[in-house]
Amino acid sequence: MNAVKVEEVSKSYGGFRLDGVSFAVRKGFITGLIGPNGSGKSTLIRMMMQMSRPDGGQIELFGQRLDRDAAQLRERIGYVSDENYFYEHLTLKKMTKIIAPFYKNWDSELFGNYLHRFELPENKKIKELSKGMKMKFSLAVALSHAAELLVMDEPTSGLDPVFRRELLDLLTEQMQDEERTILFSSHITSDLDRIADYLVFVNRGKLVFEESKDEVLERHVLVKGGTELLDADVRTLFLGLRETGVGFEGLMSDRERAERTFGNMALIERPTLEEIVYFTAKREGVRVHA
Amino acid sequence: MLSVVYLIRKDILLVYRYMLLLLPFFLYMAWAQIGTLLVYVTVPAIFMLITSCTFDMQNTNPRFTASLPVSRTQVVLSKYASLAPFTLIGLLFAAVLQGGAALLNLDAGSFRLTEIALVIAINVAVASLYLPLYFWLGPKGMQIVRLVFIMIVAIGSSTLGALSQRSDLLQRWLGGSVQGAGMIWGTVCLALVVLLGASVFLSLKLYAKQDI
């Protein structure tokens, strides 16, 4: 069962094109939407929230098409954005007073617990809060109306490491209830390394892969060796290649092939997600001459 | 339907403190135009509408409304409907001022039904022109439009107020003692309904496909 299904979605604006992207967000799991800045992650999320309309293709939430105004579906979504979208001149108390009536399942007690847990001062204006505190408030709102799907657009960008870790722990905690689904976009791959079950990788408006995190990490290999191992044919095997004066490191998407090709002549390692994103984003190869 | 009510409530909560800051300005306007209900009611009501629209368009605020479980149709309708409580607040403001003026033995005019109807008509007409522009232009183009509308409302209503004080014909018309006044009112109402209908239709069309 999918919480979100994106089918052949395309969108063009200001020189950017999202090109026939399809993927699914499985119910009960954390899916990481990864890719470099400007790859189309936020556009995809905005389309799921109906803040932006696709030029082509379609999106389904909980099995229902998003073609028309699907206001009732947003009742089931908790949205957390990288940027504060609440009214800056209001206090948290007043902002909550505005938000709460819109949700049938708003749980004031639970919300109060989150405010307490996050040490959020109710009488402080939103503009007086730090970025981390604004994010905590956004998260408290998203978690207090029994949302089945949490859609989080770069929630950890600009946060200090302590709160980032707290946030990831909180999300893991949320997954104890298997009914909840999380879609978490980030270019900070170490966060997704820690919590994601599935990964959707978009780059330059195109889908690169959609797989379980374990499969992605198992399939890809990072090969390190001397430049004498590289010739024109070998170079084509790499998704991305980085050469220096003393050697190279490159990413391959086929472990067996890497082992057959290089054997003991090169070092074959399991890459991090960051390395996979880096080398794939730089598909043509980055040459650094030391 | 309930969502529209919550959206109107949101708009009132957004602007009421801001309006308190503008109270001295409104008081000055009222004092300068004493005897003219038009100024007391029109200016605060349209100011509140424009201010709530401004807050909704600032920074990333459009995403807030878009993240709520409300449809875009409800968002548009709520902006038009919010004119009703804003006009009511304007009327209450006028009533309080009239009461205050009476205590000070100043002539603050009277609450004639025709004058209230004219105020409502002006508010509806201004909102019908303003809101499609608001939904069309978004945050970038609205800064100039907002300024222009505030000036039109402030200058226009005070000019009309002064005119109504000095023009015998307008006074008689507002008093309902002009022959054919009913016909004029009927035409005005019809024109307003057409204008409002076209405005709502246009706003719905413009906002339905807008990327936020």
C-alpha cells in the first residue's frame, strides 16, 4: 500500500524542468527524497501539497487522485517546511488558536506536551524564535492532528547537530505506530543514512533511482585505485569519477562487475549516501588535479 | 462552510492588533470628517481587508493557507466574506465615535439606513476590484496596488463624505426624499451583484491554478 504515488509528473518553470518523475512512498516507512539543491525535491513536495500544479502526470495520496482540490486529504498530512510559513508577528499561542480549529483531530493535550518537550514559549512571537525553535513549532503542529503522512521539506537544513539528532530520534519514535508514513527531503544525506527505509533520488529534474536504502548501499561500490587502471572502456563503467594526480575514486552501481573488473588491483568500499549523491550528481566526472 | 468561518476568524485575528495601532489615524480621520459616517466605516473596513491580504502574501505565508485542509475556493470565498465582519467592525467604530461625539455635544451625523447601504456598496465595489488583483498579482505586484487602493479609499471616502455634507441633492437622496431613488438603488444593487459575481469568478479562476 502506498501513501503517495507519483506518476510521470512533469513541470517546467524558469529554466527548470521536472521530467516525467514516477515513484511511490510506501505506507508505514520513512522515505528519503534526496538530491542536490535545485534537483526538484521541493517542487515535488509542493505538488503533493497542491501548492503547485503539475504540467503533466498525476499524483495520488492515500489512493485518491490529486487532480481536484483535495482539501480533505491535507487533514491527513502534517507538513513541515524548511522555511517558516507561519505569521511572524503572532505569538505561538495566537498562531495555535488560528490553526487548531481547521483540524478535526486536533489534540490540544498532545500539542501542549510537544510545546513542553520542545521548551517552546507560548507567549513569544514567531519572529523572535530561532530557526530551530520555529522548526520545533512546525513539527509540534504537524504531529498534533493525527496526521498519517508527514511531509518534511528539508527539515534539518540550518539546524544545529543536537537538534538534528533530536529530530531524527523523534521521527524514529513516530514510526513505532506503523500507520504513520514519513517523506523526508534532504540534501544532508547523513540524516537519511540514519533513519530512511527507502530512498528516492532525483537529480536535474529526473528520477535517478527509487530503492530501499539497504539495496542502494549494497549495490553501489566506491572504487579507489591508481590512474593506470583507467582507460576509455573502464571509465564508462563509473557513474561518477574523481581523479587526482595520484589516483582515482569512482562510483559504480554494480558490485559484482566492480569486483570482476578490478579484483585486488583496487580498493572496493561500501559508499556513503553522500558519496552516491555526489558522484551521481557529477555524472560526467569531476577532475581535480592535485 | 465551517472552514470559511475559520478563515475569516484567522483574518480577524491577524489584523485586530494592527488595527489598534492605526486607531489614532482613524480617530483623526473621523475628527476631520465629523458628521460623515462614510469615513468612519469605509476606511477601517477596507484597511482591514487589505491588511489581512498583505499578511497572507508576505514572505512564505501563502504556504500556510495552502497547507491547511481548506480548498482554494474556500480561501477565495473567505476573503470576500471577511468584508462583512470588517464592515460590521467599521459600523461599531462609527457607533462608538457617534456616542463619544454626542457626549462632547458635537454633531457626528446620524445613522441613516441609506448611508449605511451606500457604505456597504462602496466596500463591496472596492473589494470586488481589489481582490482579483490580489489573487492575480501575488506578493510582487501587490505593493503598489495596495498603496494605490489605500489612497483611493482614504481620499475617495473623505471627498465623498465632504460632498455629502455640502451637496443638498446628495443629502436629500440619502434621506430618501428624491423621486426615483428606489430605481437608482435597484440599479446600483444590480450593478454590484454583477460586479461581485464577476469578481468572485475571476478570483476563483486566477487562484485555482496559481503556484504557491
